[in-house]
Amino acid sequence: MIAVVVGCSDDGNNTRNPIVTYPSGKLPGKFSVSATKQVSFAMGNLQYQASTKKWRFAENQYDVIGEDNENISSSYSGWIDLFGWGTSGYRKKYPYMTSEDTKDYGDGTNNIAGTDYDWGVYNAISNGGNKAGMWRTLTKEEWNYLYDTRANAENLRGQATVNGQTGYILLPDGWSIPSGLTFTADPCNFTTNSYTASEWSKMEASGAVFLPCAGFRYGTTVNYVGTFGFYWSSTYVSSYYAYYFFFSSSDLLPSGINYRYIGHSVRLVQE
């Protein structure tokens, strides 16, 4: 679905920025995740509201819930965006769970790729087509291929700040930079690549993806918002751990490992 400009907003500096919507929830860029497969990313991180059992994508790629994730519960009327692994709601593996029993996450012994434990497979995303089975989570191997193996990979990634939010940019295959903007690959800081909301709208229209530093949740405590980014893969390590994609201002680890009960971000994709 092509992005459609529907209006303007004020960024606080008396600058009118175009509001761009993606009716299907899918961003325009294409990213190789294997030698034969490309995907498009969702328009924002996955979010959930327990009181209505509703799933949605963040309206902007740089949106994070932050410390409000500490209010996580089965009846919370706000939104959360840090989830234990495999907590799609299938077989009572709920997205608001805080149990430290790793067997409560996924089925305990297998990958969630292609199963109903995957958030995008099991659920209808309200602003992402509103139908189950339209989205999925990248595997560990796909995160690795995207980061390190695809053509020109080393020039298609880097830390950045977008509209005041720190995070990591992934650029699509065959990317061309928008006129008037610059991008430095892997600068090892969040400040070299810095974009206003208006500038980012141009980057996004060119296919760029931004993964914000949303931190992580341990039980009902949220840490490192704005410092670290942790994004789940659909690949398990053992009955205790699963793989995730990690980044900071100076490091990136496409195959990090953590306990399944730790709350991480989820950015879904679509083929």
C-alpha cells in the first residue's frame, strides 16, 4: 500500500509536517532477509491494550510506551509495548504476563515461527489489516541476514535520533537518500544521524525503518528506555531463552539471548 498524505501537524516549532498514513500498516521499503525472500516492516512497534484485548501498531516508528509498561495487568486500560516471548494470547500465553516461569512463554520447547504463539500470526492488528495471519516475527537467521549478509548491508544501518527518540535505522535494499538529507552508517553514537519529524517523513517515504530504544521490562519494572533496544526474534534457544536483536549507541548484537519472560519490543513484518 502506498503511503497517503492526509494532513499536517505541528512539531512544536511552528513547523507544519505532513501526516502520512499507511492504511495496510506496512511501510514501503523492501528488505532482504534471505537470498530469496524480502519483507516489509510494520509502521511501528506492536502495542496491546488488555482491557479491550486490542492490538495495534504505534502510529509513528519513534513512538514508545516507556515506563507506563510498569502498569501491565490483565485489566489495564492503557497500552503496553514490551512483551514476554511468544505471548500472543494463544493457549493462555497472555501479553500482560509477568510470571518468571519460562515455560509460560511460547510452548516451552520450540520456535514460534509460523505458529499461533507468534503475535502477528495469531492476532488481527487493528491498523494492520485487522485480520489474523497477515504478519509475523523475523527469525534469528533473518535478523542476521538483514544486518550482516544482504548486499551492501554495512552501509544500510546505523544509530540515530528521530524526533528526539534514540534508536536504530535499517535502510531498504537499493536505497537512495532523499535530497537534502545525510546518513552515516554505524556512527557508534545516536547524534550523528539526527532527524526532525519532518525530515524523518522523507526518510520513511524512501523506505527507512526506525527501531526505537524502548528498553526492557523485568516483571513490572522498566529499564533503559532511550538507551537500549531489544527486539524479539521467533527463534528459541532452549526451554529458558530466546534470541533477540539488540542495539545501543555503540554496539549491536543481532543474535542476543535472554530469558523468555523479559519484556522486549516486537516489530512485525509482512512478505
